[in-house]
Amino acid sequence: MSQPGVLVTGGFDDLDLRQVRFLHESSRIGPVTALLWDDAALSAVTGSPPKFSVAERRYLLASLRFVSRVLVVDDASEPWRGVTGLTGHPVVCADGEAPAPEGDAARRAAAAIGGSLRLFAGSDLQGYPEAPLAPPDPSRQRVVVTGCYDWLHSGHVRFFEEVSDYGELYVVVGHDANVRLLKGDGHPRFSQEHRRYMTGAVRYVHRSLVSTGSGWMDAEPEIGRIGASIYAVNEDGDKPEKREYCGAHGLEYLVLRRVPAAGLPRRSSTDLRGF
């Protein structure tokens, strides 16, 4: 029996934990089609320009394992116009505590397309549940990346996308105390479980873990357990300690340039603090 198609709609500007949790819960019902408001439609609703362009918002949404497809729409009041390809009895999902324009659009969509409406309460969107994981693929090498990943942005996603071409990708986020040790007071902005969940929501990531060591090689215990054969970093993350570890343990050390996805700006968590 096929799952019903699921529709969600909104601006998804500055993608945050609650929005990802909402998409996660919606995906439990069936394949999620996100009707993403373009820049003009979002500005008409909010009265101000979006923080991130529709191209960047679309890239982030499409990267999530909880979203099956993203369609850009130019009318926030009737975003369902022209949508095809839904199977079964469509379900329109909305965050019941989201701003009125998004909730209102979901209600109108459910009525217009003859679907049912599912509103999630705040209690439905708590916690950091594990995302469904595919079993490990023994035919692929295991690749590990490490970092803080304090504000998930398009630069992180592009890095994960590139690294996943080399093998099955494992992300190890730094635990809170070690991030403070390396970066100073005020870091991290988000908790280790928050960061683990957000990175694990990206479809290019096989699994995300929290480090248990300290210093620049705080992920050493996890790397051993994962059985990684490649340790990948970007230019900013290239450290002598990491090179020495790979040389001593027979891992390939891969340094990638920070190149954004086509048409998107270069992003860094440091630049986005307070954005």
C-alpha cells in the first residue's frame, strides 16, 4: 500500500531546528513535497526581503533526507496551484504554532485539493530523534569529517555533498566542552545534540555522532570505532594534529577547497553569527 503524498508550504528562511523537526515528522506520513515561496512571495508575506535567496533556501531544503522534492512557487496564498504527482490521499502538514501565513496557506491548500490537514503541536516537535538510516554499505570506504557545525548552512551541506562522493560519510561534531576549549566563551551557539541532529538530517550523511575526546583530535575514539579509511577536511580545518594522526594510523588525509554550490555565496558559521 503506497503512502499518501504530503504537502508542506512556507518560506523556510534561515532553516532551523524546529523547521527540520517539522519536516521529519511530516515525512513519517509519506513523501514530502515542499512548496517553497520565492523571494517576492516571501517578501510579500513578511514585509521584508528574505535572509537567504530562494536558490539557497531550495538547496538546503532539497539536501534534507526528509524532503522528497522541492517546488518553487510564486504565490504564498495559493501555493498548491499546478502541483502534480501526489499519490493516494494527500495530507497537508503544518506547524500548528507557526506564523499565521503558513498555517493559513496550509488550511486553504487542504480544502482546495481535497486533502486532510495535519497540524503538529509544539510537543510533537521536541527532542532529537534518530533519522532512519540505511545499513552500512560494505562495498564503500568510510569517510569521516569533524567540526563544530554550529549553524548548519549551505557551505556545510556542499562540503558533505562533495565528501560523500569518496565514500560512506560519517560526521563527528565536537562536544560542547571541547568546542569551548578550542573557540572560547560563547561557543557553541547550539548544543552538541542539536548539532548532531541537524548534520544527521542531511541526506549525504550516513550517520552523525558526538565526539568524546579532546583537542583538535577530539574525534579520535569515534574515528577508530567507525573504521574510517579517509579523513576529510576543508582548508580551514587542516591541522597538523590531524595530518599526524592519519599518517600514524594509515588513513588518507583529504583536504578540499571551500567552494560553494553553483550560484550560491560562500558561507561560514563565523560570518553568520548574528546574521
